[in-house]
Amino acid sequence: MFAKRTDFEQGPIRPPSEANSLLLRLTRNCPWNRCLFCPVYKGEKFSRRGLEEIKEDIEAIERAADVIKNISVSNGFGGAVNRQVAAQVQSQHPELFQVAFWLFHGGENVFLQDGDSLLLPVDQLVEILELLTKKFPSIKRITTYARSRTLLRRSVEDFVRLREAGLNRIHVGLESGNDEVLEYMQKGVTRSQHIEAGKKVKTAGLSLSEYVILGLGGKNKWREHALDSAKALNAINPDFIRVRTLAVPASSPLYEKVQNGEFELMADDDIVREEKMFIENLQGIESSFYSDHILNLLEDVNGKLPDDKQKMLEIIEHYLSLPAVERERFCLGRRTGYYRTIDDMQDESLSSVVERNYKQLQDKGISVDQYIKKMMLRFI
């Protein structure tokens, strides 16, 4: 009975870049779980899943894939998972849809959950990776989150073994390169440790994606946050730099400090100026820069450093050059989902709706900035 199951365990989060990935849970929650800005996993206990339990999940995924491919064959599609097959699975076998969705996107990418999968013994990780790639030859990329403190516990040789077994990329939350910000936010790691960990990953030939949270220094430390984050990334030279904008829900420990005035959140305009300083000071690296999150105001600030640096700065300058009232309207349109780029403001069908919403807030005496802060919490 147990051998026939097709269900498997999944955790709550993944990077946006892993939207089409199969999610395989190796650990539950986060071993640190003290960061003030993070609302995830609070009140949850960290645990490592057993090797046999994980292997059984991989076999369950294989059985699910077989069921889905049989549905495809019965519909005359020869095992391929197209829209029609995926729709039928969603309708008739919703418990299999996550696997169908993955196969529809080629069955190429896998993300290992939760917050720090590399805490498992290296031998176990290798066995898991080898089983995955054996069961699913279509896999091209396997990625995971990891804390810098965990990476420091591994040797370069460990990372090489993991790469040879199939791991391709590690996602790391740098968050900030400023030690005061890191300490205040209880990140549990220093800038020098971030740098050492990142260099180890790069030396082993693994792809490295580092995350920076715009606004994490607040009004008091935004310059230090921008400059020192750039310095840390210049020392690491990661393959990817991804930015996120700080939002503070009530479930985050930082919320209380915002409420009592100890930590002052930055307005969108100030965060854009911080991002400008941050990008200006990224030097001597060949990273791909992404604003791939809905919380970011200017999501089209993307490019390959150093070639696209000026282009990215021009997008920021374009925004900052707008009259204050136009910037406010764009922020409102962006946060309410009508605008994605500044050019969308030229679309009359969109701008008319934003203008109507803007006037309604004015009539009610509601601050656009405060309204936007509340809207941003929907995306966490």
C-alpha cells in the first residue's frame, strides 16, 4: 500500500526563479530562524528529514510522473505533457498537478527545500542527488538555499562532490554587507563570513545567487547598507545578484520595532536612491543583476554587469527625474498591479484607473505612502 503512494512533502517557499521547479523537501524550516525581517518559519521547529524518507518521496514522484505519462499516452500524445494533459491532471488528479506542472515545463529544474538543505551530511546529499538524476534524466539544474554559516562548515572538496553529483546552484541570503545591519537584524553571520562562504562556492565551480534586501538598513543605515553590500559582492563576484525590497508584516519580529519607532522604514523614492548607490558601487564583477520580485518598485532594473550597468542606472534616473506627483502615481500603479514599468504610465487604459484610485485616496485623506506599505504586505 505504502509503495504505491504518489504524494510527497513540500515546504512553503522557493525563490521566484524556481517557479517551474520540482520542490523536494530535505529539511523542515530554518535552523537559525532568528532574523528580525523574516516572517517565515517563526514558531516552527527545524528538523532534518531522514534519507530513506527523502528517497521514498523521490520514488513517489517517479510514480506520479508515470501516471501522468500514461494519461498522455491514452490521449494520443505519446507521453508528452502538454497543456491538455496538464489540464486533465488538474481536473481529475489534482494531487498530481505539481508534478504535471513540472513535466509541462520540461522536468528540468529541481529546488531542494527548506531554508538550509546543505546541513544534511554530504554523503546523504550525494546519494539524494544521484537518485534524482537517475530517476529523471531530464533534470538539468538542481538548486538549494543555504546559510553562509553552513557553507563555511563545508570544504571546497565537499562542494565539488555535490556539483559532480548534480547540484548546480546555491541561493544565499546575503541580505546586507554591513556588519551593524547584520547584527541588528540578527542574521547570525558577518560580512567577512559571507565573503568567505561565497568564495568557497565559486571556487568549487558551483553557480552562486546572492540576495540583497533593499531598505534593510532603514533610514539610519541606508548608505552603509548600500555601500557595504556592494563591497561584499565585489569580493565574492557571484553569478547572480538578486534584490528584494523590505516589507514588514505583523508576523515578522521587526514589526514591533517599526511600530515603536525604533526602526524607520524607507519610502519608495529613498529605496530607489539606495539602489542607485548600490549599483553604482558594484565594480569589477561579472554578475547578472535581477529585480525578479513583485516587491521591487523598478522590476525592469536587470542586466549583466558590467555591460548593462549604465542601462540599469538610466532606468533609475528616469524614475527619479519624474515630478514628485508622477512618481507617487507610478508607485501606486505599481503596487496595485496596474503598472510594471514606467512606460506603462503612457497606457491611457491603465493610467485612468490609477488616477481614479489616486483621487479616491486623496478624497479620503489617506497617505499614498502608507497605503502602499499595506499593499506590499499582500505579496509576502
